Amino acid sequence: MTAVAVPRLSALVVAHNEGHQLADCLDRLAAADERVVVLDRCTDNSREIAERHADRVIEGAWPIEGDRRNAGIDACTGDWVLEVDADERVPAALFEEIRATLPGAAPGYFLVPFDNYIGDRLVRYGWGGSWGVSAAPRLFSRGAKRWGLQRIHPSLDLKGEKRWLKTPIDHHVDRDLNDMIERLKRYTDARAADLRESGKPLPPLIWTLRRSVSRFIKCYWSRKGYREGRWGFAIAVMAALYPLIAHLKAELEPGAER
């Protein structure tokens, strides 16, 4: 009986000034065959931490999120890649599931679920509308995933068979409400720059306002954000404000730094 080959697994982390949490993230990835870290314009101690924990460290400056993520994918040598952000923690149970699943698996990708935390609180409901997700294609064979060329929430080009894993990644989304508001500023800055560079005229403001209202309703009611109390309300507000503030920044700050 012919033994099934064991695929090599690369773990990829792309980070910008994540020294306060990078070591914990990389420690949880020790079960991978290699750990690759891409450092984008870091000015803190991320480099020292990455060099202690990773097999390969790549440094550079990538204004476009898709470019830096694709650079990391290209640097991985494994048959499969597990893509993780610095604010995420991979439990041992997920590695066990991956190791049991990959031998003999056809090329393609797996959606991995998330347990999303605000501070120490697990928040299960309300995510969406460019404000958090409950699952994403984080495990993929080489050549099955490429990121688009946007600054924020880049598009994805996925190839091969789509499947699901069961064990969630722990995602520490925000520490508190102030952290959430800071994230809204970063997201809308990047989205406004994408809107300006697209060369397309902005839609009428009333359309964007209507979209914002729709996002609030979806996050708070359709995605059951109301079950999370005030946090579910806050998530729905942020999801609603994201397209509206990005629209206003693109229109009112045409000469802003990109």
C-alpha cells in the first residue's frame, strides 16, 4: 500500500508595527513546517521578534495591502499556506485538524472560521459589511489564492475546490471602543485613497447614505448583532459609518496623502 505524502505547511504573517503581539502569534504557529513573516515599514521591535521566531523574514514598503500579502505568499515554500494576522491565535486543535485533512486533499482552499474578541469578550454576532468576518479562506494550496491591488479589503482571486475547516482561529479584533474608532479611521483613510485613485466618479451621496443604513440593518438585525447588546450596536454603527466616511473623505480631501 502506497503511503500518502505529507504536504509541507507554511505559516504566513504580514505585520506593521505589531511588536506588542507578534511573539504570541508566532509562538502559536510553531507546529508549521516554516514560519514566514513580512514586515511592512515597521519602526518598532517587530524585526527582532520576527528574527527570533520565524524561518524567513522579509522587510519592505508596500502601500497596497494586496502587494505585501502576495509578496508573503510568494516567499512561502510549503505545499499549503496558512495565512494569519498578528492579532490572531491559532489553537493546537486547528493544526491537528489541518494535519489530518491535507494528506490527499485536492488543490484549492479551506475557509477557516473565526472566534472574534473585543477585549476578553467573545462576540459571535453582528460582524460583516467590511467590519469583521466570521470565516475567511486562510488555508490554501500554492497558486490557489492571490490578493487584489486595493489598500483596504482587497479582492481575492481563488482557484480550486472550496472546503471548510471546523476549528476556529481566535481573532482579537479590538481592545476596546477607542481601538474600534481608531480602526474606523485607518479603514476609511485607505478606502478613500482607493476611491480617489480609481478614477471613477463617486456615486451620489444619497446612495452611499442608503448603503450605510442597509449595512446597519444587516449587522444589527439580519446578523443578530442585537444579541451582543451594546457591542453589537457599536459594530453595526461602525459598519454603517465606514462607506459614508470614506465617501466624504474621498470627496472633501482630494489632495490628502495616500
